[in-house]
Amino acid sequence: MNQQMTLLPPVDVEDAPEQSRPLLESIRKSFKFIPNLFGVFANSPTMLEGYVGLEKVFSMGTLSPAERQIVLLSASVENRCAYCIAAHSTLLKAFLHVPAKVVSAVRSNEAVSDPKLAALIALTKEIVTERGHVSAQVMDNFLSAGYQKNQVLEVLVGVALKTMSNYVDHISPTELDPAFQAEA
């Protein structure tokens, strides 16, 4: 957890605003618990619904589940969000079976051997660090690696998603859930 004081503590279904409760129930069914960051989001039904809605839209794109999680992890690394780095590392390794070596490389800003994945990571990180101003070289590498032009916009949706969660964690530092502790 950051040194900064937590502005908004995570809430559970019983303590959440009425409009947040159905979404929290759904999250609990999906994860088998309510991740603390979703509990923080739930303080604002607008934030929770916005995040969950954008996450759903992102999941319907053409990037694979592993590619989507790589985008989310890469953006979280660039935004220095320890909570999201641990959560997405857990999802990549435990559920999507992405090799630990790849996850570690993304986390430590080292090269990955897969050129397509390297191009995806580079595009994501440049979108974050350069606030959307992507160099021609990074864009060319992304497209040359086999991605389509419309997938640039999907990556942007993933960056938007992580900007929301990463910044919430910066504003209100969130305790890491036991399920993600191994990747702290």
C-alpha cells in the first residue's frame, strides 16, 4: 500500500450504495470474492458501473484474453500501480497460463522474445507514457507484427480501463487481496 492515506475504503455488498450492490454481487460470483479495488470503486456507483461496463466492452474485442491482460499489465506497469500489477500478473499466470518469464519481462521492462507480443507491449506503453502520441516506428512495428489498425483502438480502450483503476489506487491506496499477494 502507498504511504498516502486511503481516501475511500473498500465496501462490501451490505455497505455499498444501493446502485453498486447488484454489480458487487456479480463480481463476487465471478471472482469468488470481491477484490478490494472493486470495493473501492463501489463507493461510487458511477465509477463501478463505468469500469465494469468498459471492461465488458474490452473483453468483446478481437485481442485474445492473454493479449488483453498484457495490455492491462503493461499500462499498470507504466502507471506504477502495484495493486493492478499484482492482480494482472496473477490472472496471466494462473488463469491464462502465460509463462512467468513473459510476465516478469513486462513487469521489469525487459524485452520479450515474441515479436508480436513485444509490439503490443511497446504500443501500450507508448500510449501511456506519451499520452497517446505514438511514434510512427512503434505504430509500424505493431502493424507489421500482424495486428490490424482497428486493434490500436482496442489497446486504447485497455489503457483507458487501466487509467481508471490505476488512478483510483493512486488516489485511494488499496490493500492487496490475499489472492494477489504472491505477485506483490
